[in-house]
Amino acid sequence: MAGIKDVLLQLLFALTPFVLYNVYYRNLEVNYSRKFIMITCTVALLLSMTFAPSLQSGIIFDVRYVIIFFGILFGGLKTGFLLLVEFIIYRLYLGGSGTIDAMIILAITFPLSLLLSSLYHHARKKYWITLIAGISFSLIPIIVLYITKPDYILTHLTFNLLVMPIHNSLGIWLLITLFNKSVTDKELYLTFIQNEKVEAINQVAASLAHEVRNPLTTVLGFLKLIRANTLNWEKTERFIDISIEEIHRTEQILSEYLSISKPLGTFQQHIDLVTQIKTVVELMTPYANMNNVSLEASYPSTPVYIIANPTEMKQLLVNFIKNAVEASAEMPKARVSIQFLQHLQRVQLEIQDNGVGMDEEQLSRLGSIYYSTKSTGTGLGLTFSYQAIRSMNGTISVKSEPYSGTVFTISLPLA
Ligand code: ADP
Ligand code: MG
């Protein structure tokens, strides 16, 4: 019984990096760093050695090889050597008759771990490497101890032949597969969310084509008139002015579109929220028109400064407005309106629509990853937007009634 308890405890320590990864990186838009592996493995090794069980005074066993191997595999050489030093110092401090054996075993398993981890990165069938590691980390200590302390091995034969291999093999297998699974999920999520940022704006592009075509037609008409030479100079000049203005506007829309549709940087800066919204409303108006939705916004007369990443801010505004337009597209007198409310320290932004609305159940699922009620939806728009708002220390609240409409209220701290 004591054996099972010890194995379970050691397995728990072995899984420390995996558990902490899922806690710490859960809501972050980055994947793990080597520093993270270094820190968690150091902690795991310390815990596993501190609470290591012992059958005979001076000889302890724990999941050290598992942790060191995992550390090298995901954290690189530096992590490996740090763990090696930690192990040597701590093991010397603990002392006892098994110290020398522990050093000998380590002198074999450490280079083996280096070798196996470099093989692992290139191997196609990675589970073979995991299996070999698990078996060697159990066999090598048994062989070394059998040579130096045959009595010890023979007295605790079942334990050494059963418990040791189980906790080493199971530990390695669990830690590596679970960790890998989480990391792959995260990678998938990161690509999805990156695509989604661009995807939302790509869907808007179709309606933008119209927006670009209108001024082109106007300019073309003017040019033809001027060519025909039937206009007086005054009129010609006015037409040229209008044409220049139209071309400028088109150029602006296109460059805004291009700036939003590129992947984000992470830096934040002072930005004027009013200008941001004006740009996004201009960009989204063709999309609203195409869906027979009127898009209205009222702005304060002075700038409202916040600290944010400008591209991220625009992308999340696109998401909210796009959702509102899509929700009200089928409604008679469909309307999306945007309003500012300024307080002392915060600014509130309301995005209201008179669309299909949501019931309690739908509301509770808002912002969860992949939640979408649309046939072509991705369910990532709000996930990204909620995260972005939180990263600016903002909050978000929703009020909605089925078939009557929705209000999203975003509250952001003023700069
Ligand atoms: P997608 O738009 O790809 O479905 P989102 O994350 O942008 O993904 O939105 C998730 C879901 O939230 C939508 O599918 C929709 O059901 C709901 N939703 C979001 N905004 C609104 C809104 N303004 N009115 C009604 N439902 C909404
Ligand atoms: Mg959406």
C-alpha cells in the first residue's frame, strides 16, 4: 500500500510542469518558454527529492530521471545542466549510503538523456524513445545497485522490479504525452486565433470592393467629360478637386484595410479611441450596407486617449460591429449604433443592435473558444476580443433579449 501511495505522490510531482502549464498559459496568447520549463522542472525535482520514499536508510528513489529528461527535451541543454547541478548539490546534502550510487547512476543516465532527447526531436515514432527512456531509467539504477549493494536489491526484489519501472515509465509517458497534447492544442488555438483576426476582416473585403468601385466610376465619368472638352474651366477645376478627394478617400480606406488585416505586434501606445472608431465605422459601413443594416455612431468632440495596441483595438471593434451587423441582418429596420460614455477614469463604448439577440444559455457561453451559432462562424472573434479587452485592463458586459437585440458595453481605463 505504501508503495502505491509513494508512486502516486511521485507521479504528481512529475506532472508539475504539465499542471502549471495549464494553469499559467491557459489564457495567454503565447506558448511556453524555456524559462518556464526551467522553473517548473527545478521545483518538480526539488519536491520529488524532498518527499522521496526510502526502503533502506540512505537510499532514496524518486522521479528525478523523468524530470531531468523532460527538462532537457523541452527546456534544452541549459535546463538540463541546471537540473544536473541542482540534483548533485541536493543529493550530496541529503547524503547517506546511496549517494555514491546515485552519482554513478546519474553519470550514465544524464548522457543517455541527452542522447535520447536529441533522438526524440528527429524520431518519427516518438513513443519508442519514451519507452526506451522509461525502461532505462528503471533498469540502470537496479543494475548499478545490484553491483554495489546486491543485498538491497534482493531484499526488495518485487519493489525494485515492479514499482521502480512503473513509476519511471508511467511518469515519463504521462508527462510527455499530456504536455505534448496541451502544447499542440495551444499551437492550434494560436494559429486559429491568428487566422481569425485576419479572417473577420477578409470577409469584410468583399463589401469594400464596392466602396472602391464607386469613386472609380465617378472619377472615370469626370475624366471623360474633361476629355470631351465641353466644360468651362471653373467646372473642370471643381471636378478635378472632387476626383482628388475621392481618390484620397479610397486610398485611405485601402491602407486602413491593409493595416488591419496584417498580424499584430504586441506593443501598446497612447491612441485616440475616437479616431479608431471613426476609421472602423468607415471601414464597416459598406459591409453594413450590403446587409441592409444602418450603422450609426455618435462621437465626442474631443479625443479620448487610451493605452492599447492600435491594430488590436481596430480588429476587436471590427469583430463587435461585424457580429452586430450579422445579428440584425434579417431584421426589418436593422440598425447598429455605437455610443460613447465618458467617466472620470474610464470610457464606455456601447455597441447596440436590434438583431436576433441571445438567451441565457447563449449569453453564458459567449467568449468561449469555438462557440458559434453561425454556419460559417468560427467562434473565435469574441474569444480574441475578450482577451484583448482584458489585456488592456478593460471589462465587458452584455445585455441581450431574444428577438429584440443586444448591447455590448466595453469599458476601458483612460490613459
Ligand atoms: P462567430 O461570429 O464566428 O460566430 P464570435 O466569437 O464573433 O464568432 O461570436 C460567437 C457567437 O456569439 C455568435 O455565433 C453569435 O451566436 C453570438 N453573438 C455575438 N455577437 C452577437 C450579437 N450582437 N447578437 C447576437 N448574437 C451574438
Ligand atoms: Mg464574429
